[in-house]
Amino acid sequence: MAERIDILTTKSGHGAEFIVDNTVVSVDLKPLDALAFSTLYSSDGNSIFERGDNFIVLSVGYFLPHGFTMAGNATDPIMSEIYLTARETVSLTVRALPQVGNNARILLPFENYEMSLGVFVDTEATGIVQSFILQTNFTQGTNVGPWPQVSMANVPAILNGLTLEATPFIKVLHNFPLTT
């Protein structure tokens, strides 16, 4: 079996967004997908893993537009989190990925940073019994918050009202080609 590496991201309009407002300290970074979790796609637009395709999460991260950073304070740290789940394509059953960590919650220290993981995910042990897709979000599978905050410090007023996206990514090593 050949091994392959894919970098998976959300499609534009399906990640998380924030609206620039330099009159406040920070703004909410909210998911765009009504289901809260967004499907991750490879660069060729494919997203479906074959049944039995175990994978290694090599690294994760997210991109913010240049000049923006996450906000935080002493009681609410700046560290962002990304959640990762698998959803079977026929039954639509959502499967947690306990190998990834606490409720598949990955803490990320910085934006625009690739954090190495090297976590092996055994799909059979996870209960995945059919083809599946990987999904992610910045919140814990709900669409009600609390939301991560994007700092508005030193943001020029000319950008006020502009809607910008944060794009999560995950790099995986697996065996079979992804399909649509």
C-alpha cells in the first residue's frame, strides 16, 4: 500500500469568520456552517476516506489573515482550540476520535502555525465501519459559543465591516486515495 500525505482544509465559506470592528477590543470568531462542524477537503476537492483507512494526524493549525491575532486575557487565555470528528458517509454517524485527545480537542498556541502531532487514529478501534469524512470547528460541536476572540488592536478603521475567514487545516498520512 502506498502512503500519501494530504493537507485538508475547509472550503471558503465553511470555516469560521469574523467581522472587523476596530471600535472594540475583540470580535467573535464564529463558525459559518449551520451544523457547526465543517468538512475538510484535499487540494483536489476530495474528502472521503475509504473504510479501514487508518491515518496519522501529522499536524494541525489555522490561518488568520495577515495582521490579525487571537485575543485573550488572564482568565481567558489566547490559546485557540480546534475540534476534530469523523462522520460516516452512509449512516451519517459522527464518531469521536479519542486517540486525538480530550474529546478530540486540540489546543493551538498560535495562529498561522503548524503544530506537529503524529497521532495514529485506528478507525476500527474508533468504531468507524464505513467510508468517512473528517470535520472540524473552533467550538465543541455546538453553534452557540463561547466563541474564540480575534483582537482588533491596531486594526485600521478602513477595514471596519470587512468579513474575514479563519481557515483550519490538518495534515494527514493515510493509504488510500480520497474520493468525492
